[in-house]
Amino acid sequence: MEEAHLVTMDKYGRVRLPKNMVRKLKTRRFLAKRLENGILLVPITEKNLEELFDSIEVDIDPRVFAEGYEALKKTVLGREP
């Protein structure tokens, strides 16, 4: 659903967006892209890194874990310890 509002810029270059528009976006960070005839604001959402826990399974010999971080890193990257 498209929504349009008339906004103004103050002398410091700040633009205030309507509260109801910002709430729907659920972010306060934007990528500002200058276009030929305007500015495009693209919302940037924060990724919750906890959502990635247990999202990848790897089959690694438990002995590699016991050898330490460098051995584990070499195994995961495809280089034998």
C-alpha cells in the first residue's frame, strides 16, 4: 500500500516523517539514495542474530573441536588440519 505525505526539511537538512508511517516501517535507520530528481529512503531493518542459532548443521569430527580453534577453522574452510 502506497502512502504519501508532504514533509519539509529544516535548515539543518533534517526531514521529519509522520509517526504513523515510521511505526509501520519498524526502523529508524534508512539508506538515503540521491536520484537524478529526488531522494529515495530505503528502510534498513536490524537482523536478530539469535534467529540464526542452530540454522546450520555441520558434520565435523569431535576430535577437531578438541584440537582448538585453528584446527576447527581449517576444517570448516576445507583445509585439513
